Amino acid sequence: MTVLLVRQPEEVLERLHRRFDADYAHWARGNGSWPLRISLQPPNTAERSESPIACHEWAARWEAYTGPGAIGYANFRFPTGTHRMPKTLVLSRPGDVAAAHPDDLSVWQRCGQRLTQLQKEFPDARLSDHVRRITGLDDADYERLVRAVQWLRANPTSGLLLRQLPIEGIDTKWLGAHQTLVLVLLGGDADTELSEGEPPRSRKRVLHRRLGLRVVPELVQVTVCDPLLRTQVACMRHLAATVEDLSRWPRRPTTVVILENKETAFAVTGDHTGTVILHGHGFFVEQYARITWVRNAERVIYWGDIDTAGLQFVSDLRTLGVAATTVLTDTEVLDRYRYLAVEGALPQRKSVPLHLTAREQKLYQVLVEHAAVTGTGLLLEQERIPWEFAYPRLINAILGNSNDPPECEQV
């Protein structure tokens, strides 16, 4: 007996369920071609000849179908004559597809209700790219979203801190998780304003500025290596201060060392005339560049992790007018301590950043090639480099010496 290759009602309903899940956001934007025709794959000539009873039983199942859409019929030849058989299921609109599954119908109704409400409440919002996310919010988060945007729209320059917002259910974590939708409903272009490539601190400042909120001042971590400079700050060796406060120092450092990680800064215990260390902020380029004496220092030295992100940091720093030189940032150091490297983030871009030296460019290309071959980033953390090797070279750079120290130099 021939096994029919026809489509059964339950099979078609499952296909409609998958199709709805894949395309409902597209349809909600008014796209799609209608009516939608689903072939039922009626019995072919061989099936009608060899298994006419099975063919009629299949047709009877479709006769009893009570789901959405209209069944299209056609006449087919059988050994006993011509018989009318189901051929297609025709669905005239997205709501018909949604009706094939109770969960899909609920999603479609919620989608329509929310888009209608939001477009009426926030006419400047461009919702088309965010249909699925809006629809997927649970009721509590959706209500929070509407309340938050209503308040922010009514108070565009409140100057409040985020935690001061008098909006029920809103806190720092909630706003961070829903910031894209908040900006969209306020009429902004979230993709432009909140670039995914930006570091978290930068994204946070952009968001607060756009919402008219006040940002808690970012504090720069400083190690003051010059005893005379320490007299200006109550003789403190380690402190944290705002850019504005640091720029007010009457006596300015002549040598600035920027270290990516704070642990390395605390390991520098000696005194060095005119020298301060800024540390521990990763991609804190803008803040460092705003300090007047950083831009005007005789020497700015950067030492960070060996990875593509660290080299991008150096390039960005130079773009902002800080003439930084690097130390321990080349292929020789990477080759020497490659065994201490770990898997890191993949490069954000394949092209070499604009403001790198020839040695730094070579290192960047090595890191990109490693990622291309292995599918993973490469990271040599600065703390992993043995201190007896790294420290003399750092001090040599602080002193303005161009030659590497001898291997036997002691810390």
C-alpha cells in the first residue's frame, strides 16, 4: 500500500505556528504578501491509483477541518472517475495564521494592542525595528515602560539622578535593560545614540544626557609618585578625584603614566619626580584627555594588556590630543610571554586603528590574524608579565630613557 505524501491538518497547523513565530514582527509592520497559500500536497497520480481509499480518508479529514483559512479544492482523476479533493489552504491575513495556535493568537492581539497604543501615545517613536521586543515584554514591564517614557517626556531636563526618578518600578537595572526602548519611544535613534561598540561608561553617559538626568561624577584613580605633588593633596599617595578637581592642581605633573589595571599601579611603590599614575579605568579615554596637565605633560606613557582593545585605547587617546607612548606593547613581549596569554575578546574591527606606531600596528595585525585562524581573541594581561621584567622597563620609560634596561637590572 502506498504511503501518501500529503499534508495532514495537524502538520499544516504546526507549519503555520512556525511561520507565525518567524514572521509576525514583519507582518506587524505591514509587510508580507497576502493571501498566503499553503499547498496541501494532494495525492499524485500513483497515490490516487494505488490507494484511493486512503486518499478519500485524507480528504475527509480536511472536510472536518475547523481551523483558520479557507480550503481550495480541485478535481482529480481516480480509477473510479473524477473526484473533488482539497488542494490549498488560503489565509487572507496575518490574524488567520495567528488563529492556528492559541498562543500565537494571544501574541498577535497583544502586538496589535501595544503598537496601536504606543503609536498614539508617542507619535514620534519609530517602532518598526522593535516590534518583537515590545510584544515580548511582560505586562508589568510594559506598564513600567509607558510610565517611564511619559514621565521623561514631561520632564526632559529634570537634572535628577537616576535613583531619584519618581517612577514606580524603575531602578538602575531596569533602565539599563530597557534603555533602547525608552529612547525609541522618546523619538530617538537608539542604534545611533547607544552604539554597541562603546564602553559601558560611555553608553551610560549618553543615556543620562539624552534623558536629561544628572550623572554622578566619575572619579579618576590616581597614584601620586612625587612627594612634592603629594603635599597638594594632604600627602596622599593614592586618591580618586574628578577631572575638574585634578585640573585645578597648581603644580602640574610632567610625566603621566596610564595603566589599564589598578593592581599594577599599587605595585609601583617608589617615588619619581613629577610623576603621577592614572589607572584602573580601562576605556576611560575621554576622561583622561580632559585633564589639562595630561594633554600638556612632557611624557605620557601607556601600559596595558596586550590585546586589540588596548591598542584601540591607545589610538583613541592620541586622537583626542594625548601624545602617548607605549611600553611593553609589542610582538617581542607577546612572543616572550605567549604561554601566559589567555582567550580574550575578538577584535571589534579587522582594520588597524589609525594612530598606532609601526610596532603597534605589527602587534595589532598579529592579534587579528590569531583571531582569524583560531576564532578566539588573544589576551596577555599586564599583571601576568613577570614584575622583574616589566618594572625596570616601566621605570626606564618614566625616566625618559629610550633603551631597554639590561636583563640583570634589579627591582
